[in-house]
Amino acid sequence: MKIDRRHFLGTGVAAAVLSAPMVQAASHGKPKVVVIGGGAGGATAARYIAKDSKGEIDVTLIEPTRTYYTCFFSNLYLGGFKELSDIGHTYGSLASSHGINVVHDWAVGVDRDAKTVTLAGGGTVPYDKLILSPGIDFVEGAVPGWDVSAQNKMPHAYKAGSQTELLKAQIGAMPEGGLFVMVAPPNPFRCPPGPYERVSMVAHVLKETNPTAKILIADPKEKFSKQGLFEEGWTNHYGGMVERLGPDFGGDNVTVDPDAMTVDIDGSVEEADVVNVIPAMKAGRIAEIAGVTDGNWAPVNAADMSSKADPDVYVLGDASQQGDMPKSGFSANSQAKVCANAVRGALTGSKVFPARFSNTCWSLITTDDGVKVGATYEATEEKIAKIDGFVSQTGEDAALRKATYEESEGWYAGITADIFG
Amino acid sequence: MRAVIRSIAPALPSRGGKFLGEKFAFALAFFVLLAMPGTADDLGDGKRGAALFAKCKGCHQVGKGAENGVGPHLNELFGRRAGSVAGFKYSKAFQRAGSKGLEWHADTLGTFIANPRSLVPGTRMSFRGYDDPIDQADLLAYLRTFSVSPADIPEADPTARGIDHDVDPAILAIAGDPEYGAYLSSECTTCHQAEDSDAGIPSIVLWPEEVFVIAMHAYKDNARAHPVMNMIAGRLGDEEIAALAAYFATLEH
Ligand SMILES: Cc1cc2nc3c(=O)[nH]c(=O)nc-3n(C[C@H](O)[C@H](O)[C@H](O)COP(=O)(O)OP(=O)(O)OC[C@H]3O[C@@H](n4cnc5c(N)ncnc54)[C@H](O)[C@@H]3O)c2cc1C
């Protein structure tokens, strides 16, 4: 694509532009950007830097998997609304259309003094600017009795792909009138409405195939995202199937036994057919290895997503601790574009415009019953701060809910094109 | 729904071409064709619809205290299943349509009003239909006002109404900076595809700049309802809207 500049009169926009950044001359040849993690944040950042710098910046994207399955819409796969192949994306066009060097490997080390990244395969990759978007890992010991070695018995399905497939297969194999237990995570976690959209989708499947089955949620949180909307939907569509135990009822005191397939909720032991354990989360481990985390997450500056620990390292998406934005694919994508603009400015002297962020999360409750919540954000000295937001209302009519679902499908097509090209 | 919007499209420019030169009329019809499925009410003029309802009044009541007459009352019509009003004796045709799952939404109502027998063969309703798509949309806009719960925000069709909104000529005259627009556009492309697909979410590339600016100001001023767009446009300044318009108008594939 090409921009016709005949209208470029610079009408007052210059005022909005931050002071011209210092161009950081690369010591050798073209400036180098390395991105760790080819998900919603990382792939977007790599794509925008490569696309907009038109070859002036060397971009390397490190991502172990060849097919990235989006967590967004993975619940719809569980509900039978999407195929697994609908949510799989490859890196071909990032490489071919934008000249990004895609390396399928794990990053296992970051040397911030030498400015290099070490790969599991043995190589090292030098950088001028490093962008980390490794998503999440789970906090060890968060749910007593569970660790990642138990994920084949009690899947989390909070990283999409084989885990999601396993969970779907387990739901399909539930005996008549069986019990599905979800151990929900404490805040903050990836995709605040995610567990509850999942419950809706599981209920949708069970209502059709196994209507006497039950769903029990053990939840350490008092409240959750879009709660009124979900609870209304559960009552209207899945009356009696879903029960949630909040902290008042011991939902914060859960132990599991993956071998026995039991869940102990505040002393009362349930034998379950499927147990979906979604433990407490933290930044993807490489962020900690790089030394940019403080506690579970990596604090960043809101203006450009640079790490508070190192101005040449940026952290995007779920791994970052930025302020008010929820951990979502939409947020990661939004942050990536702010970061890409800043990184490009720092490396090539291109104009840097003020940060602006937004997010909208759609959820599906049942067929053609979509709801959404969204907000816009700005960068302040201290954090990414919420400006304004909205949420779907209870009691909306069917036509609006259907339009909202259709809109979410449009969004999915849009964002995945924006991430993967 | 889509069918209703399509059929309305060619007639629109004559209605609201305030800022629209003749040369844009064709382009506008084209954009409306690309419109996402929306609720038909935002296309229609409910006041006109109230007058059109005169033809229906002999058989149908609507509004506070409406009761069944020759035909069922039309309160809470949108979203309800055909043939489902308690206490009304429906024709076999309607009972069948209802049990097969016919529900009243903008699209099905549009088809029904256009030609009742085509949608429900055998209906007792002896009304030939409003063939004019504008009449259909206006009537639906009127009926919709008796169906919406207060919490229900009818979301605007994204492209149909832009030209109806008043924007200060000084704002329209701002020449946008496409480079700034290119940066700002990245916020749009999270949902709107840079290619011109319009599935679920409409295309926004290659719009005439003026139409784009008017549409964005309509969202900004809440003259058109759509929560995401009201929020996004709400914090765009006049310069920024101009910059986006300049950028999207000149994109080449
Ligand atoms: C069930 C569910 C539903 C969701 N629904 C929505 C939704 O509807 N809308 C929405 O906006 N968001 C949704 N989300 C949230 C969304 O998926 C995440 O917020 C988003 O993916 C975060 O992007 P990210 O770039 O931070 O991480 P990710 O997208 O997870 O990407 C991280 C990538 O880094 C790679 N990686 C990790 N460590 C390394 C390493 N050491 N070396 C190299 N690569 C590494 C991983 O392989 C992965 O591909 C949902 C999430 C879940 C679980």
C-alpha cells in the first residue's frame, strides 16, 4: 500500500508529536529488533515494525510453534461453533510479505549487557531493541495438587491448541449426568471473561448432548467480568446446570487430586469427570529470565511499553504490568502498535506519535447471543489509565445480541489479519 | 437483515444528501451495500413510520395497553417468535411458521412487510405489503420503539446515516495529515480489515473523505449509536478524524 501525500499540510499535528527522538545508530549495519513470542503482541509488533520501516530495520521473531492457535475463539471451538483449524495461524506471510526473519525456537536466555538472546537450539541473536511478548505461565503451587505435569489429566486449556483439544475430548466423553468442575483463577489473569465464556460454551454443548450433566465453578474471586450478563445467560439458557462457589462458599480453598479425579472445595470432596484447572498466572518465564519482572509481572512505562528495568527492552501483552488494561489479545495488539511506533522512532528517527490504547472483549453465551465490554486508555506517568468504557446490558433484544456476535466474527478476522498479515 | 439494507441503499442519497455532491451519490450507494448487517430501525424514520402505521391500525394495536384485535398486538415484537402472543388465535400457517422457528427481527419483518404471503404462505393477514423499502424501514423503526427494553441500545448501521449529520464546514475543510492518519489507523485495523472485507464489521477503506469525516463526527457526537465507535470516535479530535479520513481515502492495494 502507498500513501498519497498531497494532503500533507502538517495542520497542527506537529503539536501532538512528541519531541524528536534521538536516533540510535546501530553499531553494525541495519538496526536490529528481536521479538520473543509470536502471539497477539509479538507478531503484531514484528509486523508493524517491519511493514512501516520498509526494510530499514532488521526484524527477527522467535516463536517455537509453527502454528499459533489463538486463545481467542478457542472457547467457541469448545462450544462447537468453530473448528480447530479456524483458529490456527502460521507465520508464512510475516516472512514473505514483510521480510521478517521467523525463527522457530525457544528463547532460553537474555544477556542485557551484551544485548543478545540465546536460543534453545544453541545460537545467539544480537539486538538493539528487544521486545518480549511471551504470554503467561502458571504460578507453581497455586492450586495444591496440580502442576503442569498433571495437565494431561486436568487440562488448563489456557494456552490454546492440544490442551483445548484435550478438554473438548474430555467433555465429549463425560458420562450421562456427569460433573464438570472449573477451578477459576484469581486476578489478574489472561482474559477476564474467558473462564465464564468457557462455562457458557461447555453448557451449550452439554445441554445438547448431556442435559443432566452439571457444571461447578470454584472461584476465588468475589466478582467477575460481565457477571450480570453471564449469570442472566446461564439462567435463561442453561437453567440449573451451572453452579458457582465464590470465596464465601470456599471457592478460594481448593485442592485437587489428578489421579483420583477429585476436587476438594473447602473440605467437601467432589468426584468429577472433567476438571479444568486454571491456576494463578504470571509473566511467561523468559521475562523473569531476562530480569525484567517484579513479582509475577513485568512493569512497563505506559508511553511506549518499555521495561522499567531497561529502556532497550519492551514488554507487551499479558506479561506486562501496565495499569488498567485487561490482559487480552486486543490489548496486546493495541500495545504492540504503540510500541512499534516508538521503537521505529528510536531506531530510524521516524515520527513518534502519542500512545493511544483501546480494548474490546466479546463473549458468546449461546448461539447468536454475543455480549461485549470495552474501554479506551491513555498513557500517564504512572500507568496506562482507563478513560472511558462501556458494557452490554442485560435484557438486550435478540437482534442486537446476534449483531454483536457477528461483529465479534468480524473482529476476529480483522485482528488476526492485523497480527499475522 | 442484509436484504433490507441492500434494498434501501439506492434510495438513500435522495434523503440526506446535505453535504453530498451528486458525484458522491453513486459512491454512497456502494458503501451502503457494504454495510454490516445492522438493525433496520436506525435506517428508518420512526415519525414517518407512525403515519404509515395508520394502514395497520384497523387490525393491530401497539403501545401502552395494546390488546389483541383482528391481529395480535405488536408490543415486544422484535425478538419474539412468530405466532406466540398469548391469547391470540393464530392461523395454522402462523402456528407452523412459529414452530419451525420463525422469529421477528429486522430482516424477517422486512420481508414480511414487503410481502406477507411470501414469508408466511396462508396467513390471514390481508395486507398487500409496503413495497417501498423506505416505507418498510420507517414502519419498522416505529414498531421497534415498542419493543426495546430501556437497556437495549439499538446500534446504528455504520454507513447508512453519516451524511445526515451536521458537521461544521470549518471541520470539513481541515486537511488531514495522512502520516498521522496511518498511525491512528492502527487502532481501527484491530477490527476493520485493511483489505476491504466487510464481514461482520464494515470496510472503511477508500471512503470519500467528507463522508468519512461526517460519519466519525456522528459517532463522536453520539448521533449514531454504537458503543465501540462512540468510544473510539469520542476521543478523536477534529484533526485526528481528518487525518484518518485522508489516510483511508488514499490507500491503494
Ligand atoms: C480461553 C481464552 C479466551 C480468550 N478470549 C479472548 C478474546 O475473546 N479476546 C481477546 O482479546 N483476548 C482473549 N484471550 C486472551 C488472549 O489470548 C491473550 O491475552 C493474548 O494472546 C496475549 O497475547 P501475548 O502476546 O501476551 O501472548 P500470547 O498470544 O500467548 O503469545 C505468546 C507467545 O510467546 C511464545 N513464547 C513463550 N515463551 C517463549 C520463549 N521463551 N521463546 C519464544 N517464544 C516464547 C508462545 O509460544 C506464544 O506463542 C483469551 C484467552 C483465553 C485463554
